Amino acid sequence: MLGQLEFDGLTVLVVGAAAAARRARAWVEVAGGTPLVVPSAGAVTLLTASPDRVDLVVWVQGPRRHHDQVRRLARGARLPVTTAPAAGPRGRVTLVGGGPGHPDLVTVAGRDALALADVVLHDRLGPRERLGALAPGAELVDVGKTPGHHAVPQREIERLLVERALGGAHVVRLKGGDPFVFGRGSEEVQACRAAGVPVTVVPGVTSAVAVPGAAGIPVTHRGLSRSFTVVSGHVPFDEEEYAHLRGVGGTLVILMGVATLTQVTAGLLRAGMDACMPLALVERGFLPGQRTTVSTVGAVASRGGVPAATSPAVVVVGEVVRLAGADGAAALAASVGGLP
């Protein structure tokens, strides 16, 4: 049986359509082998022309006539043949950071995990545009949250991860940005470990750096900012925290801060931040409709936020905002007396 074999250093011909052969391919990789996945007709062709390319054949699916041909050709080439079991070993969970949302920003490791997924639990901020192509044949489950509305509570997400993995599935938890940057990924890892489910984490491109960059704003720049601080603006800070953020210097990057932007900018002013400190709000970074509003902390506080701003958005506070380009510089100059 497939789950009982060791594949160290072997090239394994996995016979079957990509979606059906996904789990067998994953087992081969976990066991140290190199899978070569082809449909049954392709296996006949390969074993006829180049049987020396493989060390072992794993049959997953295909017509009976192809099955008989593959076995005959493999026997002639002295290649062992085994059949993928109907029920496999214990499943696993992979947390994948999907980046700011554009599918091109998913890492190679993230794409590989999605390609082998049986189930994908995805957020609203992940790369949903081509998810069906990235995870062919996988069951796609939307567990995304919107501000103030958690249709699927966090504990239920963790339960689903564990339940599906214990049922033998490779479950990918696809999250926006990086799983460990305000993504509650560590809680999901803890839930899997507590249940004895193997879990791995694939880092992602964090929006804290990438989205400002999409607007031409570096989070550090020689002579302007030698550090940057990333905070969650989900709830306003207390006065001690405002004083710390004001005093640390460098660039301040605020995620999930649209709803609290008025309170946060007012708090920074109370802590002594210059009202003319540049501020940028970048909405929908790397996605259609990306918009950058350049202003100042004082202007945003006095006007009660940024008109019509919606999440997802990243707020950048600091002198680096002046580097947003000619349009950004012009907007900043115009905003000194009021929000553009």
C-alpha cells in the first residue's frame, strides 16, 4: 500500500488526473520521493518510450485497458506497481500567507501548497481571484471576516481545520498578508498542535510593507526613517501607547485602521506629534481600484478621517510619505490647509 512505502530518492510515476492524484502526490513528497503525475494514457506513452525515467508506478485512476497496459509495461521494465489506498494517512494543515490579495504575490511555496490542497479555508483578503486555478479540485470554504462581522467565529475556523485534517485531508488555511502578522495564525497553529495535527506555515508578503510600496512609499529611507513600527488600529490606543508611538520615531504603519483613524490621529496629536506630519492612506493595495490619499495627521484629525475611505487599507505616518511621487507631494502640499 502507498502509505506504507518509503520513496527516498525515487522518481514515482503517479497515474491519474491531477485532482484525483493530488493526495498520492503529497504522500510521495512527504516520503521523500519525486512525483511525476500523468494521466493514464500518458503513463502508457511514457512507459513505452522511457521506462528508465521512473523507479516506481502508483496507479490512482484510469480506464481498465490503460491499467492493464501500464502493469504489463511496468512488469517488462521490472518496475514495481502499487495502488493508492482509498483511505490515506492522517491529514495535515498548511497555513499559507496569500499576500495583499493579488494572486501574483503568492509565493512559490504557497502555490505548491494550494496545488496539493483537498480543502482551502480562505479569507476575504486573500488572493481569491484565481483560487480555483491555484487549488484545482479542492473544496473552497469562505471563512472571511469583515469589520464588525465574523460570519465564521475564530474557534469554529480552528475546529474545521482540525476536523478536516483528522479526516485525512490536506487543509490549506489561506490568509491575507502573512499568517503571523495580525492574522491569528499562531492561534490556529496551537489548535492543530493540541489536536495532534501536523501543521506547517508558509510565510506571505505582508501588506504592512508591500501596500505602502505599491503607492511608492518606502517604510524606511536613508536620512528620513531608520525604523518602522507596525500596529493594529482595530481599537484605539491608550494615552501611554500614543506617547510610545510618538516617541519611537521612524515610520508608523497602521493596519485595520480605517474605522479608528480619527481617534488615532487625535491621540497622536495629544502625544505631541507635529500636526504637519505626512500621512497616507492606501486603499485596496495591488487590487483594482487602488487609491492613495495623501494628507497630514492634523488635517485627518480635524476632518474626522478620510472621506469615503473603505477597508482594506493601510495607513502610513511619517516623513517617508513625502516620497510617494510627484502626485503625492502635490497632494501633501495642498493638504496642509485641509484634507484633499
